[in-house]
Amino acid sequence: MTTGARPSQAGATMQTVATSETSARDRFEAVFEAEFSYVWTSLRRLGVYERDAEDVAHELFMEVFRRFASYDEARPIRPWLFAFAFRFASDYRRLSRHRVEVLAEHEAEEPFPRADDVLIAKDAQRMILAALEKIDVDRRAVFILHELDECPMSEIAKTLSLPVNTAYSRLRLARAEFQQAIGRLAKTEAPR
């Protein structure tokens, strides 16, 4: 009689494992759908060229899928994903083929935006991305997480494995570098 009980216990265990794998896959798919544009934008902010951002984002999510079981669901997902983006963007920038970027024109998302609004938005976006490029990548990561993604400093420090005071110091320096870069860019692009 005991041998009859074991297969049903094994079957229940297999069903539990299958259910947990399915729910983990479902959770990952939900994260992918909800956060892909955030990851893509983070990669762009960290220096990945637009033409490569989608490919790098997909590679990043393949790594996220492999490590998804280690994610602590008590923590916010975006800083965890940003840590992946930071590493993938760093690896991307190390490749020599990515040293010079040719800026591509973007098509407007609205069906009939005003031409001057499109130009102003493109100039502002280009200026912000150019200013971000002037910030050291370690300080840029803190700046992006805090100023653009609005993450609390304690979470940023945890995500980037930094002491909190170091993260604050990097943020202060990054803000100064960003302001200087914007000032220089505005002067060079001012109409004469």
C-alpha cells in the first residue's frame, strides 16, 4: 500500500514544480511586457546607440530570465533591471565599433505635430543625451536612477553595491557635470 502512495506524492511534487515554473515564466513575461520600454530607455541613457538598443535589451532580458529566480520580489523591479542595463551598456561601450555614433532622425509619434515643436523636442532630447554622455558612467548611473527614474538613494546604493554616502557623492558630481555639459552645449548651439 505504501508503494501506491509514492507515485501520487511524486505526481503532486511534479505538478507543484510545473506550476511554479509556469508562474515564474508568467511573472517574467509580465515584467518583460511592462518594463521593456524602461530598459530600452535606460540603455539609451547609458550610451547604447538607438540602432542597437533593441538587440541589447533582448540580450539583457535573456540574462534576466536566467537569473529571475534570484530576484527578491520584496524589492522594486526597476532598480534590479537597471543594474542589468548598467552592466550591458558598459559591455556594449567597450566594443570598439561603438565609439562613434551617427545620429539618426526620429519620426514624430504624433500624426500631425507642429514642425517647430518637433525640432525643439529633438534638440532637447539630443542635448540631454549628449550631456549624459559627458558624465562618467559610474556617476551617470546614479544620476539616471535618481533624477530620471526617481529611485530612492538607499535603493540605488543597494542596486549598484555602493555605500549610500558614495552614491550621494556621485549624484552631486553628476549633477555638476550635467549642468556644465548643458551649459557648454547651449553656448555652442546658440544662434549667432
